[in-house]
Amino acid sequence: MSAKSQSKGNSNVVAIIAMFFLFAMISFVTNLAAPIGTIWGYQFEGNSFLGMLGNMMNFLAYLFMGIPAGKILTRIGYKKTALWAIGIGIVGLLVQWCSGLGDVGTGMFIIYLLGAFICGFCVCMLNTVTNPMLNLLGGGGNRGNQLLQAGGAFNSLAGTVTPFFVGALIGSLTKESHIGNVSPLLWIAIGIFVVAFIVISFVYIPEPNLVKKGAAAPKYSHSPWSFRHTVLGVCAIFMYVGIEVGIPSTLNFYLADQGSNGAGVIGEASIIAGAIVSVYWFLMLVGRTLSSAISGKVSSRAQLVSVSGCAIILIIAAILTPKEVTFNVPSFIYTGDLGEVAQVPMSALFLVLCGLCTSVMWGGIFNLAVEGLGKYTAQASGIFMMMVVGGGVIPLVQQLFAGSVGYMPSYWLLVACLGFIFFYGVAGCINVNKDIDVSYEEELKEELV
């Protein structure tokens, strides 16, 4: 191996680690919204729809920022895009913290929603950087998916601890509950972002899609919309993110809803809900770790078909299982001050197990949808980020259903979305547009070697 090749290899390792770190921060910031929303929902007479609005605002930002983020990426590159995203994230977290400075009310709630929206711009830009970068560093194919799944494992690790800490800081939901209760977590997030900004500033990251200074943006005869498998993949991403967020978010409201006594222990419901939802994210960590180990040999398509079919079965089981059928929460997850054992509906167990299934869907869909795109990958990444708005839209629609038909029946919406993803894995992911020229210009090819 030449010295130049070895140097590039070492740089790629550092870049991969940096992308893994950013993957974790995406989940950390995103997963603050739903559990914090339970505070606002309780303040507004237990209205889970209003409580989910923070989550909605976080994902709504993707709709506005998805395409611009892709363009920013080609103009200033992966590194500067990541740094701008981190700076925006710090601002968003500070605004959310400011919403806890006054008495709980409509004014403070609007400030909180603004902060969640700003944070949405941050995570959208970070997603635009991390996903195509890891896929490119892995060379696409199974290896690219392997890196995406490994990055997803770090994403899930952050997602595991976030709702647990928020639930513990909130404690028992009462009229005195306040967003100030979780301000320590907001400051921790700000501190991590500051450290991330400093670290990324000194990391070399390859820039295969960067337009040279003074040069016009390249004009292509086609676009990602010219590829059927990419268009269907965009739809699948919209539905997937809605599923990934909808399962634990609605479960969190269900178990924390002391009116329905979902968690079985009055007064501790919020703590139990946070602990149970953390298990969902932990299983996503387990699933992505396992997938990163096997993705070099097992195709993205085979994994996607298997897990989407399994998730459909689990959610239908959760819907059909009577609420009266319960199981004892293991003591390592929750034990009351006096040694009480919490009982949780069996439906929660089936939903939590879905974490193993949803864990590999993002990487699988993204990998299949950008396969064969070549120079159109950066544009496609922006489009995919725009469709992440599904993580706000679908859970919000699910909450509307939950308010009229109940929490468990509302999961039929997610079953329908999973049905589409199953179809995508079976037939929709096939690239039928291989005749389109997707080759990079020569100078960009050298960056990828």
C-alpha cells in the first residue's frame, strides 16, 4: 500500500468516527421532543396532540430544509455543513431552555415550539451530511449499508438514554411539572455540541460533491426523480420515520397517561413510560449493531423484507392483545421506592420488540434507494431529508386517531405504512433506470479512491 493510500485510509477512519458521533447527536436532540412534550400535554389538560406538536415542529423543519441542505452540501461541503448545523443546534436548544424561564402558558409553549423547529434544521443538516458520507466512505453496496447500520447503532445508543433521563428528571407528572425540570439535559446537549464543533473543526473529511470556488453548480440532464427506485424509496423513508417515531412516542403517551393507568402505577407512570421507551431504543441499538456485523454478507433487501414483515406481525399482536393482559416490569428497568412491581400491558412488550425491526430499516432503505445514483447522490440526500418530515406528520395523525379510537387501534396506521415498506423491499427497490449516466467527473473520482 502506498503512503498516499494509507494516508487516505487513515483520514477515512477519522471521518467515519466523526460521522458516528454526529449520528448520536441527531438522536439525542430529536428524542428530547416527545418526552418533553408529555409535560406540555399534561399542562394542557392531558392533550397528547398538543404534547406531540414539539415533535411535529422538529420534523416539520425537514420539509423546509431538506432540499436547501442538499444544495448547501454541494456548495460548502460536508465539514462546513456539519459545523453550521451544530451552531444552529446550540441556538435551538437555548431557545427551548428559554421556554422554561417563565410560567407555563401559551407564550412559553410557542417559544418551546420555535426551539424545537430550530433544532429540526440542525438535525436535518446533520442527517444530510452523515448518511451519504458513510455510504460513500463504505463504497456503497453492502459495505455502505454496514457503515450506515454501525452509525445507526450510535444513533440508537443516544436514543436509549434520552427518554430515560427525561422521564427521570420529570418524575411524576403534575400541574407543577415544568420544562425547567429537564434544563440540565438541555445544557448537557449544548455542552456536547460545543465539544463536537471543536472536534469536527480539526477533522479532515473528504468532499466528493463539493463545487469548486467560483465554479457554477453542475447541471445534469437527469435528477434523482428520474429513478423509480429512488422515488419509491423517498416514500418509504417518509413512512419509515413516521413508524420509528410513532411507535415509541405514542407508547410513551399511553403509558404516561395516568387517566388510562397504562403503566399500572399511579404517580410513577411517567418514569415507567420513559424506562420502557428506552428499552425500545436500546433494542434498536442491538438491532443495528447486529446488522452492522452481518450487512457485509446479508443484503439490505433481504434484511428490509424480513424486518418489515416481522414488525407488521408484532404491531397487529399489540393491537389485538387485551389491555388486561399484563406483565411485570423487570426490576432492573423499574422498582418503586417501596419495592413495588409495575405491571404494563403486554401490548407494550410487542411494541418495544419492534425496535429490533425498525433498527435496520433506515439504512436499508437509504442504501437501496441511492444504489446506482452516482453523481445524483447528494441531491437525493436532500430529498430524503425533506421526507423525514414523516416523523412529525405520521405520529401527529396517529395521535388524532388515538384521541378518537384509542391508543392501540391508532397503530393500524403504522401497519399500513409497514405494508408499503414490505412492498418496497420485495419489488420497489429494483433499479429499472440503469441506462442513465451517473458517473462522477474525473476530479471527483479521485476523491473517492
